[in-house]
Amino acid sequence: MAAIAPRKNDLGEIIGWQARVRKKGWPTQTKTFTSKRDAQTWARRIESDIERGSYVSATLAEQTTFATLAQRFADEYAPHHYRGQGWAYKLQQLRRRLDAYSLAALTPARVAEYRDERLSDTDTRYSRSKHAKTVSPATVKTELDLLSKMLTVAQKEYGIALPSGNPVQHIRKPKDAQARDRRLSESEFAALLDECERSRNPWLKAAVLFAVETAMRRGEMLGLKWNAVDLGRRIAMLSETKNGEVRAVPLSSRAVEVLQGLPRSAEGLIFPVGSITLYHAFSAAAQRAGIEDYRWHDLRHEAVSRLFERGDLSTMDVAAISGHKTLQMLKRYTQLRAEKLAERLG
């Protein structure tokens, strides 16, 4: 049963209307409006939803700001996820525009507005450079993916019901970037390794070699601990992966050699270095080597392509090593050199 009562100030003047809906077996729902009609409309809708069994309380979502969720996500969830370090910049961008909103106010229209605003932004990582550029659609898509994940965590782990569901699922996302086909020549790769060795980051060269030998994602590699590696059996166990599945990665003899040459860190991590730190050290080394248009993630392309070029591994073997769940995605990560194929043809 709904009750509508006026809210008055000290002078007895009506300044609003409070709607209160009580029904046995359901928590009491209250909300204040500036007009009596709005209060009555809300109360009727709540009563109707309760009768149909479809009512979801928006109280917690209304009381929780995105700033609160973002801080809790960064403190409690991200540190235990293999991509946690890599989310820092994306989370910063989301917070710049969404911190003041309650979770209930993050409608599809507001999220679409965020998408459009970001697509017209200048990337702050390059804003002081002569090569300043707008934020790419692929970057905005990854930010929306993170927002979607945060809202899913809010619902499933923090018990915050979103009355209209996850708004990111109801908007158009920017398209994925085109598959990259950039591979280094042998001389370019040698020059890159030379500059990695000269880097002030002592982990850079070993990390690059290990990435090419294992096809691991950067987050997977940086989250790998010594207790998850069996050098005798030449296996590394990844418990935190993009697909959420445990994966056993076989180690080549060169990968084993890389690991054997590393000191043991107090944290137990094989590569005790931050994701962003490694990214910038790699970019600087590539620039010093005179290599253009080459990113850390291209090392994964290189690794997968090399696995196929060996000629003794099946498609399923390569997928098991790299962790790709679909052959279509595996194909996007593969660029074979024609001369290598010619050698296999005999």
C-alpha cells in the first residue's frame, strides 16, 4: 500500500512529497519528489513491479557513486586480477567523467555520451608531443569493456542491483582495431634486443625474450610467480588469464635459459616490474633502435607466428599455448613469412 505525504520546512511550507510503499515480504521503499504527481507515479510503478515480481530496488545503486565503486574496485578486485596493473590508466579516464554520478544514473544514454566525448579527446599520453593524436576507437572500446566489468562486479560481488541492468550492454561500441601485421626483421629484432640490454630497466631484455618464447600476454607474464614454474618439466602454470581459465604454458629451452639467468625477487614475482613501467621502457628502446610502429603487444603476434612457422605444431597446439579460444582470434594474431613457408614446402 502506497502512502504519499508532504515534506514541509520550518515555516510549514510544502517543499516536496515523500512516497512510501509497504508490502508484506518486501522492504519498505521510500523516495522524495518535488511534485505530488511524480510521487504518485513512482509509487504506482513500484507497486506494479512488486505485483509482477519484477521489482529491483535501486536504493543502493542510487546511494553508491561511481567514485566509491572505482575505489573499491581498485583496492579489492584489481590487485588480484592479472590485468589489474594495466587498468590504472583506463580507470583514471573513466573517473574523470563519471565519478560524480550514482550507479543508478549511469544510463545507456550517459555511457554513450562518455563514448562520444572520449572519441573526440586528445590522448593525454601524447598531448605534449608533436605527434599528439585523438583517442582511438580501440582505446575507447577497452575503457567501455572495463566499465562493463566494474558494473558486473558491483552486481555479482558487491550486491548492488542495477535496475536497468548493465548500461554498457545496450550501446554501440567502437569497432575493434584492424588486425596488425607488423613483424620485425631479424636485424630489427637484434637492434631491439641491443637497446633493451642498454636500458636502465634491468628486466626489459629478459621480459622481451620471454614474451616471444611463450606468447604470454603482458599481464599474464608480470603476474607469473616462481612457485608456478617447474623448470624440470619446463612448464609455467597461469592461474590468472584473460579467459579466466588456468593454462599450462610449455617453456622452450630458450625460455628456460632466460629464467635461469634471472635473480629471485623477494615478492616471488619472476618479473617484479609494473606494467606501465615496462611499457614505457620498451617503447623507449624501440625508438632508440629506430623501429617505428611497434608495440609491446606485437611481441605476442611475433610469438604466435613463430610457433606456426616451426611446422611441427598443429593449430590446436598453438591455441593451447597462446590461450586463444577461437580460431578466428588466433588467425588475427598470425602473420607468416613467405620465406618460412617456402622452406617447409621444400
